[in-house]
Amino acid sequence: MSMEFLQLCQTLVFGLLVALLLFCLCIVLFYFWVSPIFALYKLRRNGFGGPTPSFPLGNIREMMKINRSSSSGSSLDHISHDIRSTVFPYFNQWRKSHGSVFAYWLGTEPFLYIADAGFLQKMTSGVLGKDWGKPNVFKYDRQPLFGNGLVMVEGHDWVRHRHVIIPALSPANLKPMASLMVESTTTMLEKWSTFIASGNSSSSEIEIEKEITAMSGEIIAKISFGTSHENHNIKVFEKLRALQFNLFGSNRYVGIPFSKLISIKQTLKARKLGKEIDSLILSIIDERRRSDGGYSQWDLLGFLLKKTDMDGQQVGKTLTTRELVDECKTFFFGGHETTALAITWTLLLLALHPNWQDQLREEIKCVMGDGELDLIKLSALKKLGWVMSEVLRLYPSAPNVQRQAREDIQVDGMIIPKGTNIWIDVVAMNHDPVLWGEDVHQFKPERFKEDINGGCNHKMGFVPFGFGGRMCVGRNLSVMEYKVVLTLALSRFSFSVSPNYCHSPTTMLSLRPSNGLPLIVKPL
Ligand code: HEM
């Protein structure tokens, strides 16, 4: 072979490599630069304003800057329930200049921000639950936490999952679970009594958020898997918490191209934790399938296994084992955090409003008498129901609801282009004086006395459990747990705020007190 021929081959290979590299670069540029600019142009042409993005970061840099300059919390003397500027300071700022509906960008991902109940109603009226998407960008990011569980699944698969799960969480099915709630709550309260008795004073400071979260985790573990897998339950709980802190504990630049590579350590750790949780749950499922009576055990897994392996086969509505694992994770995570935080915020508000503690104690005594907690009578605790609604209004455990448009959606002649992510700001709507009146930031449970919507002047203005076909499936369970825990706690203790408390609500998927909730707890 001549030298010239070899040189020609080398030049050809080099040329091909350069061409390939240029082609890849063009694709990357198209996806992460040209395509977002087209999408931005489409949104603007349809009348959606918003802060100006710069690709590939979108508006993330500005969000971080506003976050840094926002207030970090308030002391006991200056607690304000207007949490809009603390929780989502950038939205609070942008709302002032762009109104309640505008477009912003997480990296190269377009988001439509909505804090307008009228717009929300028009946007959702023509779209069925199964036709909504969930933002792909979050779906990939949160894969280790939810997999393809009900929170993330879409289309006909979502219909099938919901069909299997809804009966599992019906009030009739949940009734036998109440005794598990009483058991875990009583154990926690006993521990508090012992702790207080061991000190020198008649009351003690207790870190309420930590206590309630641990107890709620124990409850959901027993409800999900029963009491015979305690070791596994604890491990799943601990690993899910670790996964949550890994995914949401610090900035990870979701939406920016190759963001997983930027935070490679966190990505790998999340993946590892996700796999460990999956194999723990798989081993529980395997054990159940092998054991005598594994299907008849009274818990959510028992119910789903029976549906999946037996009843569901006849009607073709079953879940695969992989889907069962994802649903167990979804229950476990979705089922404890939101409820635990609703109880935590309630105890803060009751500590700030001792007259409401008295009113609730009176109601509990009147409904339950002096005897043991009667589960059938829980629904008669009306005032406790108003308090729960008011707490979910001021401090919504789920501070936002998300969707992704899978088709173009028409709203008042404007088009939300297919692929647009949608971020509904529940905090902003719950604190909007136009919807609620001038006393919007005050704790007034009585606003729910005559009206389940709390006097909100738009029916889509109060959506603490979401809306439409995708509304939360766990609300019966959470109301039951909320009432059991608070009835037992208020019957034994009074609560006041510790001088060590710093009011600084923040989001880590759910809305939580960023420095915990120390309360002074005193036996009655
Ligand atoms: C105070 C307690 C709770 C609050 C505030 C809450 C709030 C929410 C919200 C806002 C959504 C989104 C709905 C939408 O997209 O329109 C949701 C969905 C969901 N929640 Fe809850 N939740 C609570 C308790 C629970 C519990 C106890 C469970 C499970 C046992 C649970 C399981 C789920 C599931 C599986 C979904 C997805 C439903 C779907 O997309 O079809 N939640 N929840």
C-alpha cells in the first residue's frame, strides 16, 4: 500500500470524525439553543410574557440571585403567615411585573406559571386526567423516588393504575387501619410523657416536626406493608428520607442540559439509593407471594397483590411487579410527608392560638366523651376539619401542582404549546387577597364553617389536594390520620411556641419549617 493511500485514508477518517463532531454539535445546539428560542417565540406570540431567559440556563441564575437576597426567616415576635416571599421569592417578584400567568425557564425547559384560578379553570376544563402529562424533566430527575408510580404515570397506564389503587384507599378499606394509627400515636405520646417526667420542669421542649415525621413514617409503613416486616420498613423509610435529601436538599440545576453530569455524585448516589429501596420492597413482595395468607393480610400491599394476582386478572386491570414496587414507594413517600407536615403546621398554629386549642379540646370531649377515641365519631369533629383546611390554606403541604401539555391547549384564544410544563402556585393562590379577602393571611378556621371552599370566591382557588381526575388519592387516609393524631395529642398535652423557634417555611418538594418546630409541651 502506498504512502499516499495511507495518508488519504487518514485524512478521510479525520474528516469524517470532524463532520460527526460538527453534526453532534449542531444537534446539541438545536436542542438546547435553537429549539428553546423557537418555543420562547411561540409563547410570546401567544401573549405569555415573563422574565427574559438566557439559554442554556434559562432563568435559573436570576432565581438563585433572588433567592439569595430574600429574607431568611422571622423570629417569634414577628411571625407572618404571608409566606409568599419566603417560599418562592422569585415568583413573588415576577408576579409583580408579569401578573399571575407568565412563562419562565428552568434551563431549556419552558414553564407556564399559573396563580390565576380563572385561567386554571379554563385551561383544565377541556382536558381529561389521562390526557395530562407530568413534566418529563421532573419525571427523569425523580425516577429513583417515584419510578412509574401513580404520581408520574400518564395516559392509559395512569387509568389502569388509578383503577387498581382507588379502591385500596376507599374509606371502607381504610377503617381497619385506624387502630394502627392509634397505636403509633400513643407510643409517641407516651414517649413525650416519659421525657417530660424525667426533667425538672412541668413542661419540656420537643422537636415536633422530627417526632411527627417519624411517627407518620411508621404509620404509613405499617399501612403499606403490615407489621411483619418491621426491619425492612425502617430501612425503606430511612433510605427514602436519604433519597429525598439527596434530590432536594441542594441546587441541582434541573432543566439545564447535562445537569446530571454537573452533579454526578448526587445522581449516582440517588440511583444507588433508588435501587436499594427497590430491592427491599421486592423482597417484601416476594416473601408475601410465597407465604401462606400473604394475600389476606390487611394492608395496602396485601390489597394490591390480591387485585393484581387474582381479581384483576379477570378484568385485565393489574399491575406488574415493577409497577407494584413503584406504587409502594409512591405510597410510602407521598403518604407520610404531606400528612406529617399538615399536622406539624397545625401544632404551630394551635400553639400560636391557644383559644383554638381550647375550642378543639372542648369539641373532642363533647364528641368522644371521656372514654377512648371512637373512630366512627371522627367525622363529627367539625372544627378539627375546619382547622385542617385552614392550615392547608396557609401552609399547603403540597405547595404546587404540576402538569405538562401533551397537546396544544386553547385558553381564551391563546395557545399553550404542546410540551409546555405547567407550574400551579398553590401558595400564591391561597394567599391572594382577591380570592380570600383582606384577612387572607390570618388564621381563621371559621371561614370553613359554612363553606367547604372557605369563602374563596373561585372554586379553583383552593386546591390543596390538586384538581380534576388527578386529584390526590390519599386524602381520606390523610384526613383520618390527621384527626386521630390531633385528637390524641390535644387530649393529653397543651402546646406553646418555644423561644428557639425561627419561622422560615421552605420547600423540599413539600412545604416544611426549615429549622424544625420546637414547641413547649405540657401535660394537661
Ligand atoms: C395532607 C396530605 C396530602 C396532601 C396535601 C396531598 C396533596 C396532593 C396533591 C396536591 C397532589 C397532586 C394532585 C394533582 O396533580 O392534581 C397529590 C397527588 C397524589 N397523592 Fe396526595 N396529598 C396528601 C396525602 C396523600 C397520602 C396520604 C397519599 C397516599 C397514601 C397520597 C398519595 C398521592 C398520590 C398517589 C397522588 C397522585 C395521584 C394521581 O396523579 O393520580 N397523598 N396529593
